Amino acid sequence: MRIDSLRAGGAAVRRPAEGVDRRLCRRRRHLADECLHAGLRGRTFDKALDAMTKELYINGQLCDLEDTPSLIFQSPVFNDLDVIQSNRSAEINLPLTPRNRKAFGLIDRIDILDDSAAYRKHSAAYYLGGFPIFTRGYAMVTDVTDTINITLVWGDIDNFQPLFDASLRDLREQIIEVAGADYVEWNENTEYLKTGATIPPQVAGFFAVDFGAALIEYAKDSSGNWAVPAEGRPFWKYTHPSIPVIKVLEAIERYHGIVIANKAALSRASYGRDFILPLVSKNAGPDSWYSDRFEASSGYFTNSDDGYYPLFFDEENATWDKRGIGIKVKIDSPASDDIVFYKEFYIANTKVVDVSILSYDGKPIVFNGHRRDATKPVTLRLAGRKTDDTEQVLLEVSDIGEFGNITRFSLSDIFDKKEVNVEEYNVVWWSLENFVTNGGNKTYVSARFIITPHFDDISFPSPFPIAENLPDMTHAEFLSALMTMAGLFAYPDSSDNNTIRMMSPDQFYNSTETIDYDYRIVDSGDDRTPNTQTDRRIVDSHLDATIQDWSRKVILNDRGEIWRPEGTEFTMGDYAQTNTLDYDNDEDAEMLNTQGIISIDNENIERENELVSLDFSASTNRFYNNPDSIHDTTTFAVVPCYDVKKDKDGNTTDVTYNEPSARILTLTDRTSDGIAHFWYGEFPRTMYFGGSEGIVAQRYAAYQRILKKFRMITVYVKLTVADICNLDYTRRVYLDVYGCYFAIYSVTTGEDGICECKLIKL
């Protein structure tokens, strides 16, 4: 999938850019009011506006302009389906005046200490005729010759550009906000989410999906209720949770402080079923790390003659060690039971551990002993050993003073989740230095000793992290994939820079709102006069009352050939005769014919092109037919995370985990003849791109209608600054001289308000 840049529109912002002198804004408004008060309208008013200053601010500094910048406003619709396009300018050549050099941090000098200006984006604002074309854009320097050469990009960049920088796996805090927690408990007491509610569960949980080792089977207990038998509970380790797509979209909104309008259209299939994301990876996170800890309820030390006292932990006092990081030491004792204890901890498989030594009652933790050398403190150390047997102290704390025959290191907890870098070490252990015991062969320390390795993966049972196991893609890639599946395109809300709205090409055919550009058309000739051919207005009575009537603004050349466009194109971008849309399918889904095709009737262009390949794989479905099973007559998706090996008798001999590509499924609560017990994830035909029920047929009908016999004309149109500020790509353009409707593809501004408009015939 390719995502180039964020598309943004030219919203008419009512406040000055940061750092801009507010007196200039008041002067602009005053000049505009004077023109209106004097009755200057039409071309006279346009000329008055053109006479006003064209002001470009870079980093809050007013710059010197020699020419009027040419601005390109780009529709979000008619581009590659996986591209969110930005508004931009043609190259602007700024003279090397002191004001411009200051705005760009003396970018032309190579002998300055701070040359970062050449390598970063610069905040930009542009005012034309008293109207703010944009106030929250940025400038990029391409090169410096005898001018500073820049390109402007603007729209909703401040809020939306970070969509390209942030990963879905950065959403931990936001997932906690929208879902209540960033994990789902994954253990032998796990249950599938039951049906019965009027809407699907809006939480992460265990939806019934086959992750390669079959669904978990239920049986009726002595009370006649369905439950997982004891022998089946360990098999929960071979299933994963899923999260509704709507919750991920809500988390993205909170992360960026934006609003994604009509999230339902992005988070549901065409027939209304909610999308879910199965969490196919097994990445660890803060909540799962704690379940991998070693914890002992107490430690002890023995007599020593040299002041070095390693700490030991009895096996019976080790309350938790699921991953087995404690290295068990066994001493045979013929007179009594064997002695089993821990001293060292194997941490070679992680880069970081956090350690805690916690008080039970909030009071000081007491070590019964004192300083060996009274002039030096006792130190409690965590040491590490490398593979070459070299040792290093990684963490230490000194006592807080002598208190008779006891040693204390703190007035309460000694360490609480203190992180330690152990990347270069194989084992770690605790010890006391410069210490002497008060006597006794085995002296206990009453405290909770915890070592928590930050493993990269999780191990059952464990909290199953959500954000850490979302698909490995950026927010923009995720949104773009959903938009492609929904046949939608992003565009900005001109009244709210923090809102992303969605539109479909269907709107061009369903909407009654139309823009009348007919009497704004101008020719490319030099002699441009107002159009007074009012007899050509043959459709006034048919236009919707909401249109913007821009009559009497058409400017004709000497020939007066407004019926002939300045240019006509029959191809666009990389589109070919056959354009495919599909998933990037894993091997298990390659046999599925999920591909969809958008066709264009033009033998002069390339024959084939892969228009879209989503960063998701399709999934096969399985139908279960077993009257004795709770899953009887259900259809569910297979997401092969686990490969199960069986012997000739059908007994499982080995199960291996392999992470598949990201998947997206729909929810269903139906069996073939009724309501299911659980919510199931499936991959129905409506999620295929091809076929009569598929995405292309259902979501791209209007798009195909437009592209089938593609025609894009170029005309010159007289647009005011206000028109540009309020440009609306979702509304059709009507030109009665051609007797048909058009969609805006792009608008490029020029001198005297004459804009080059590329319009696609509908």
C-alpha cells in the first residue's frame, strides 16, 4: 500500500496565524468593508481585492513576494485509492531579501552554527485580499539559488500529519480510555463472548474464531448449562482475543484530538455487521510483564567470613515463577529432605528487568546484621554476569545509618519497579556487601522480592495486551485500508480543522447541491471581457436553490468559444484498462478469489495495474456441522496462528505458533437456522473485492461509472478568494454550455482570480 501525503482542504480560518500582526488583519477587513460600502461589486470588487496585499508568513515573519503564488487545490476523490492527498503550491521563488533570509534562519549561509532550517518544515500562513487562504500550513525548502525556492503544503496538516508517524501499537493509553483496559485476561477461565445483547459487544474479548487449533468445545454440566470441561480449559492457550474496529478508531481520535466523522461507515461491512481485528501477534506489554515475574515471600542469607552475603530464596517461599527465570539449586541431604533454593535468575532473553523489594506493612525492611567495617555503609546490590563470566554491579543502595545490630536501606520499600538494563547479561543476583550477620545459619528477611523481566512475548496464562498486538501499521495506513474497503475518501471539514469527513463518489449522483460555474468560464486569450450572453442560461429553473450563482463572471476571448474546453484528457494517473483491488493474502487464503476489478474502456492505456493491495489478508471460513456441539451449524473464520501436528490416531503431538498477516473479520450471531450461543468472526463474500456481493460491486458503482469512459476537461474559471476559501469538492459543478455535470479534480489559482480548473465529467 502507498500513502504519500495527507490531503487537506483550504478551510477559511477566521483567526490570524500565530505571530501575525493583528493590525494587518483589521486593515484587510477595513479595506474590504470600504469596497462594499462604495458599492464595488463584480469585477470592480475583484479588482479591489486583487489590489490588496498578498501576504505570506513563514515562522510568523512577513515575507517579500515578487509573484503571486500559484496554489493547487486537489480533490481527495480521483487519486490512487490508498492516497490521502494534500493541497500544495507550485514552486515559489522568494528573493534573497533580509526579511526572507531572516524568516528561514539565514538558510543561504553555510557558516552558521545552526543550519537546521534547511532540514525541517516551516510554519506558513497565506492571506490574499484580506482572506486567510490558510493559516496552519508549512513550507518546505527545495533549494537555494539566487532565490529561496519553496513549496507550500496546507490544510489540516497540524492535526492529520501525525497519522503517518504514529503506529497503532502506540495506542495503549487511548485503548485504556475507550476499552477500560489495555489487556484481556487469557487463562483457563476464559469464555467466548455470548450473544443476547441487541448490539455486538463493544469491548475487546474472545470472539469465536478458529486460530488453527479448532474452537474451544463446551459441554453441558450437571445443571444442564454449557461450560468448558476441565480437560478442555488448557486449550484456551491456542486462541486469541479480538477488538472491534470502532474502538480502534475511537482511540485514534483521542490520540490526535480529532474527530473521524461517520466512523460507523468505516467500522462495518456493507450489510451492517461490525468489523473486528483478531490480535494475531503475541507481543508482551506492561500488564503481561508482571505475570512473568519471579516473586518470593522472603529471602535469607547465611554466615560468611568476608562480608559478602548473597541472598537466597527457598523453593517453598517462591510464590510465582511462570517463565522459570529462577535457577533452581538442589542440595542432596541424606539426613533430611533435599534443600532446594534459588540464588541466580536467568534473564538472557530480555533487555530490561524491573526489580522490587517491598515492605509488607509500610515499615522499614530489617536485615539482622551490621556493618563489617564501621566506617563504610552496607550495600545491597543487584549484580549481573556476562557470557564471558565478567561481573558488574547493576544497581545498589546503601544503608541509611547504623541502628544497633540491624541494617535498614529505606523507611519502607527499598525498590519499587526499578528498571535495570540487563541486555548484556545472562544472570543476575542479589547480595549484601560489608555485612556481618548477628548469628545463625539461616537468617530470613521478611519482604516481597520481585524480579520482572520485560519479555518481548507473552506466555499463557497472562493478560493479553491489546495495543501491543494491533496490526503493525500506522494510523494513516489503517484508515486508508478501511476507506478502501468502504469506498470512501477523506476530505476536511472547512468549518472544523479537527474533523476528517468521508465522502463517496455516490454523492455526486445522489446530492441535489450543485455549483454553477457556467458563467465563470474564461478562455485563455488575452482579451477577456465579461460574459453577457444571458440567453444561454437555459437551466436556471432546474438548479437547486442552494447553488452559488456566479453569473456575469464569465470572461470570453475574441472568438467567444466557451463551448470548447481548453483541454480534454482521457486518462488519469496510473489507471489501466484493468485495475485490481485485493488483499495481500497469506498462503492459507491464496485459493480465495477475493480480487475485484475496476475497468476503463480505453485501449490506449496500460492493460493491467494493481490499484490497491491492502495490508490485510483474507481468511477462509469453516462451517461446523455437529449436532452434539455448541458450535453446530455455525460459520466462522480460520486465522492460522497455530499449526497442530497429530499422530495416526488423531492425538496432538505438537503445536507451533506462527504469526500470520493482520486480518479483519465481521461479527455474526447467526447459525444456519437461528441465533448462535456466541459471537463469531467470519469472512463473508461481502468482504471480497470481487463478485456480485463484493466491495467493488457494492461500494464502487459510481466510481466505475465515472471511470468507465473517463473524460476530464480543463477550463479557466473566474473565482473569488472567498470561492477558493470555501471550495467544496463534494458538490457537483454544472456547465450548461456542455449540458452536463462535473466533479472538481483540481483548481490551480492564477493572476486576477483566473483559475485553471480540471473537471471530471459525470
